[in-house]
Amino acid sequence: MFLNSAFPVPNTKVLQASSYGHSIYGKTAKIVAQLPTKEIVNYFLKVVSLGETGRYMCMGEFESLKAINMVSPEFVPEPYAWGMFEWDGPDTYFLLTEFRDVGKQPAESDKLAPRLADMHLRSQSPTGKFGFHIQTYHGKIAQTVNQWDDSWCAVFSRHLGYLMKLVKHYLKWPEFEVVCEITLRKVVPRLLLPLQAEGRVLKPSLIHGDCWDGNTAMDAKTGHAFIFDACSFYGHNEYDIGNWRAPRHMLSKETYTHIYKRHFPVSEPAEDWDARNRLYSLCFNIGNIINIPGSQQRQVVYDDMTNLCKIFCPQDLEAEMQKLNNVSIDFGAGT
């Protein structure tokens, strides 16, 4: 679909386009348009020039917003269309949505947390399983969540495992690779399998996928909290709150999580909540390393994984680190 035919009302005429908001990998604009009835309407446009990656980014965000809009219509801008942006050549794609007037960011805790919990509670996976019908993108990172599965542990393992594979290529840090392997092999099943064990039922909730300060706001006109720039899939609702752990985010203030828990109680085993939250935060901090030039999160990710391994599998951590040290000593002796 081309932009000229993407507007929800046929024969809409574009009057003006001006820069609005910010996107790391694209350009964003406010479109002022005139309907055939002469009514003036505003739209939001995102344009991404990353070839096929941009194509799937726009498609993934469109499908994410569409899914959220079906559950909580006022909680996200209504998505209208996505497609090739014919004015910038074949490697550029667009996303067209309802225009929302961004006010205070991030959204206020007493407005955001209840609405997010409500979306998590009321959403229903179309298959009853975890996953999503297409691949969505966290920034420029493809999320390996486009496979339906009864097991949340299996979906999360594929997702985190792929992120680890990408970031190891960036960092080339042997100790980091060791704790990645142990975290994936030992910590993930230890923390996630109990969620669906001993008769426990874990509901697949529709999640935003990147709910940080910059993707939430108060609507300047309505005073309601809303979210945008989503990369959704059906997962454990607590996954979204993993992004609130990072001190760099204002959403890390305790009041956000406290209010959220009042509306959506912690999953059992409740005693594992903080460790699960730390585990889920890895995905967002690894994404920060890959997506943000000059990211300072490599040590944070390493320390978080190391702490989880020390809690749940200290002997494995000690043994694997000793093997690495022995290899280093042998290599040094050989040179």
C-alpha cells in the first residue's frame, strides 16, 4: 500500500507535514490533512529507510498496535496502514496512525500502571498459546517470538537466546559468553518452568514489548495515559515490567510497579518475582547495548546474569569460570 491510498477516508488531501517526536531509526511527522467534507484532521506518520528491515519494523508495529487497539482502544493510537513510502524510493516504508498529542512523559504512575494491567488481564491469545502471528521488532532487532507454543519458558528461551547470540557478536567477551550460556541453560528453566508446574496456569497476555519512558505519555487533550511504538507478542505479563527495573528509566520508580501489582497480582511462585524481573530485564538491557550507540549496559547485563547464576546454580558458574581460566592459562603458557 502507498501513502496516498493509506488514509482511512478516501480522497484525503495532505495540507502540511511537520517533524513531530523522535525515532532512532526513522523520521516522524504530524500530517495535517483535509477530508472531502473540508474537515481538518491530523495523522501521525513514521518513515523508516532500512530496506527489508524497515518493512518488517513497520509491519510489526502496525500489527502490535492493532492487537492492543482491539483490547484497549484508547490506550494506543489507532493504526491505519503501513506500506511502501513511494516518495522516498523502494527501500523506505511508512506507518500511519491516529495523531495523539504527546504531553508529559513518562505517563503518570496512577494512570499508566492500571491501564497496562487491564490490557494484560483482558487480552486473550487467539491460539491460547504464547507467541505472535508475525515477527515484531525491538528497534532494529527482530524478536524470535513468531512461533506459537504452550510453554512460556520455550518462547522466552528462544527470544533471549537469539538476543544473546547477537550481543555476543558485539562484545566478544569470553566471561560474558559463559554466563549467557549458564543463564539460558540453568536459570531460565529454574525461574520459568515453575510458572506452569504443579497445576499452575499462566495466562498468555498481550504485552507492549518495550514499555519504557519514551514510549508512554499523557495525552495532552484527554489527560489519559497512552502507549505507542509497540513490539508486541503474547507472553507472561511480568515481562513488560522487566523494562521498569533499569534505573535509567523514570518508570523504575517503585510507585509504578507497586500500583501495577495492586491491579495484577504477582504470579506464583511469588518468592521468585524479583529474580524473574531481573531475568526479564536482560532482554531490554541487551537491546539497549545493540540499539543505542555508546550504551553503558554491558556491565549491568553481565552483573545481573552473574548474580542470577550465583543464586540458582553457583557450582555451574564456578566450574565454567574455572574452565575458562584454565584455557587462558594454557594459552598464555603456549605463547
